[in-house]
Amino acid sequence: MNATTQTVTPIQKAIDAVGGQGALARLLKVHPALVSQWRTGRRPVAAHHILSIEAMTQVSRHELRPDIFGMQSEPDPETGRIVPVEVA
């Protein structure tokens, strides 16, 4: 991995989906600095904003806050058991 390769975080996907940090802040009616703190990892995305962000951006609540919503899961077609899904 070189210096220009960066991992895109779930909150960055959401920010990009709505057109930037300022746009997400306006949609959620929060200060842009708060969105910046979410983006940098200084603060986790507040739980009460997760469902709104998911609805606006299609970034899963499971990606945004797996510590609250758990890992996304689906039935395994071979066994019928519920198994965790890795979110890319």
C-alpha cells in the first residue's frame, strides 16, 4: 500500500454520497465541525443520527456503528444459518 492509498471509512462514504461535510451537516442540522470530528475519528457518529444517515446515503447502520447495531447478517444459502456479512 502506498502513501496515496487511503481506506474509505463508512462515514466518508456517507459524506461523499451527499456531496460533502457541509451538506451532511446541513441535512442533519449539526455543526460542520461535528461532521469533521466524525470523519477524522475524533468522535463516533452519534447514535441518534445513524438512521437518518443510513436513509439519506444508503450506508448501512451496521457499517457506521457496528458497536451499537452489530454486524450485518444474512442467511447462508447452504445451511440456512444466519452468518455475519463482511461489508466492503
